[in-house]
Amino acid sequence: MTTLSIDSGDLNVISDYAETGLITDATTNPLFVSQAGLSGDPVYASMVDEAVQFAVGQCEDQVDAVPLAIDALAVNLGEAISKIVPGYISTEVDPRLSFDTEASVERARRIIQMYAAKGVSKDRVLIKLAATWEGIMAAKILEEEGITCNLTLIFSHIQAVACAQYGARLISPFPGRILDWYKKTLDRSEPVNPEDDEGVVAVKKMYCYYKIWGHENTICMPASWRPSRGSGYELDEIRELAGVDRMTIPAPLLEKLASCEEPLPQKLNVEDAKKSGEPLIGNGRIGEKEFRYLMNMDGAGNDKVAEGIRAFIGETEKLELAITEKVQAFVKIS
């Protein structure tokens, strides 16, 4: 019905769930890479040391070595995950490049080259990019080169549409954070029925658009979950989106899902989606001006993309400080 991915950078947790057969893929983000890099755990510490040594050996300038070491750490983590799960692994381009198409493409190519050097085929890797206009254009270029992409931080319908129209392999809409925005904006404290949850409604609309307009090659994989009806109903959004192409779910919710004994009916399917009547947007190929206008007019999309990029940049900068110290220490020793 729906393929499950685990949203985690913890190798032990990923391994535990992979052994159950519940998951086939794993997604990471700058938070998980930062947590791994700063954890002090011997397994992750060795990944950091290897990444720093590699970067210093490749770069004459310490300034260039730091971003390379961060990418190398992400690849080291991804390589370890690739040995645990049989499907996709996701590795994110530096979120500070979210408004620079050319730089995002170059970093993505470098990440794929590093994976190849470790024997990980590019068809196992999804390059994660924020779904800004520049990120979508970067994905277009990369997909044309055979590098598959996961467009993340999707909070608006127009982002999902543009991603598919320009050939992205996968999108990650965040129903839980969409719900957060509506609750805050409307000053709403009371629970909502799952079918009325604004995040659920948004993802259903994206899924239906893809099926009615022939975007079967773009996977809709929601992430980031909230309880529509409040505490005790943590599976609300997951259950209401059962049938969507894929989901990426953190371990605590996977555990709740595995132990749930209630029936789990399929809520989304291709046949019904094709009857939804979602209108074609942008004559099948939206342009930059219309995209930016519609993004601006979508409060949740506009606000949450900016918030998400800032949060990912914050985690990246924490890691950057730690890696800079490691690079400087390594150079002194050598």
C-alpha cells in the first residue's frame, strides 16, 4: 500500500527497524548529520575523523576543507546506512545554497562522486534540496544527468506541482508543520478531525494532482507528523494518508504504528485520485514569475519554507564550528 522509510540518522535504530522488514529506505537531514558529528560516539567520531582527514588531503585551504569535510561526513553516514537498508538513502546539499542553483548542482555532483568512490551507486542516493525555485531548477539539471533528487521543505501545492513538472524523483511535504502553521495563525487550540487537518488536505491534493496529470514518476513521500486530535492520537495524519506513495516516519511513530491493533484502511488510491478534478497548473510547466507569486500568496508555504531553511542552516552552522576546530587541530598535528 505505502512504502515506509525511517527518518533517522541513528545507525542502531535504523538497523533495528530494517531487520523487521517494515522499512526499505532511510532519510537524513542536517540535524541528523549534526547530531552524529557532535555526539562523541566512537562510531560517529571515526566518521568525523575520516571526513576531516579526507578533506584536508584534498584542499590546500582550510576554508575549502571545512565544507568538503561536512559533505564527506554526510556521505560517510549515508554509506553506513546504505549497508543497512536496501533502498534509497537521502543526503542533503548545504541548505545555505538553497537560493543558488549552480552551487547546489556542483555540491550535489561532488556528493555523488564521493558516494561512487565508496562503491555506492548513484541510483541508491537521493540528493535532498529545499524546494525553492532555485532548488527545483537544480533538481531539473541533476535529474537530466541521472542524479535523482528529493525536494524537501514542501508546504504548498505550487511547490509540489513545480517539482513534478520539472522532473524531481521525490518530494517530501510536511503535513505536521502545515497543521502547526494553521493552528498558530488561526489561534486554534481545539483538535480537528484528521480528514480536516490542513496538512492532510494539502498532501492529498498533491497526491491527486500527480495521479490525474501523469506525474507517476514523482514520488509523494510526506514527513513530519502531528496528532490532528491532540495527544494520544499521534498516528492521525499517518492513518489518514495511508495509501500515499511513501512515508518517512521517525522511530517512535513506527513503534506506535507496529503496535497499533486498529484496522488501517487505505485512504488514498490512484483510481479515486484521478477522479478528483484537480486543475492543471501553469499549462503543465509553471514559470518562475508565477511560481514566486503563488508561493508568496501561500502563507503556510512562504513562512514555513523560510523557517525550515533557517533551522537547517542553524544545525549546519553548529556542525561547521565543530568541523572547523577538527580541521585546524588536524592541520597542526600534521
